[in-house]
Amino acid sequence: MSELTGPSQAVLVTTRAFIEDRFSTNKRTRDNIMATASCMQTSQNPALYAISIAKQGYSSKLIKNSSVFALNFMPYHLKDETIKCSKLSGEHIDKFKEAGLSKTEAATIDCPLISEAIGHMECEVINEIETGDQVIFIGKALRSELKRQGKRLYHIDLENLTTTE
């Protein structure tokens, strides 16, 4: 398909939710990272962004639980870390630790951000649409920040990333 559509920006989506422990009544905080190239702006005013992710995936569960997510725009030099986030499930491991990425807290939502990202967008879910095996979450951007300029990461296929600069 990429032969027709070309590369799309690779984005790491961060999520946080409070999940009940199966063995007690306690809730624990779970932070996660997932990679997606299915991210697009759908409106300028208000600023709305859509991400498409696996309906049965762990990140989908966390977003449904919290109603928020953050987009982390990654620099090209972190392509290996981004690929690692796309291959691992965060349900049983800490992807921040496994990928060697550090957290910072979002300003407007209860969600981690990736410190090494070029920029961030903090989103509150306003709608979700099921499409086959995927769910599209539409988020209203509550805050965005470009931290620095740099070569951005673009997705061609699962393990083939590039930059256009």
C-alpha cells in the first residue's frame, strides 16, 4: 500500500489508565506507548486528530478507560526505539523502560509524554468509530508544543522508517 500512499509520519501514542488488579480490589496506574502511522488532522477549528489502532489492542483498552491520549512526534535518530515500541505489548512490560525512553507529565491531561519527542499533542477523546478490526479515536487537541526542530520519522512499512528532510 505504501507504494500508492507514500510515507506517513510515525507517531508514538502514549496512554495512561487505572486498571483493576485481577487479584485484589486495588487499582494500579499503567502507562503505555504504541507506534502508529495512522494519525491525521481532521479539523483545524477545533483542532481534531484521529488515530486508528487495533480494536482489541492494549492501547485501545487504556484509551477507552481514560478518554485521553498524547501524540509524540519522534525524531529520526530514535527510529530503533520507535520500532521497538511497535513490536512489544505494553500489557505485561514497561515500554518506556524497554525502549530506553523517559517520561514527562502532560500539562492538561493525565497522561505521560515522551521526553525525547520533538513535540507533543495532548488530546481528549470526543468520539470513536469502529472500522473492521480497528477503532478510530478522534481527539480534541487541548495543548500542543513543538519543543525543537529536527528530522522527523516517517513510516514506510513495519520495519522500514525514513525521513523526508
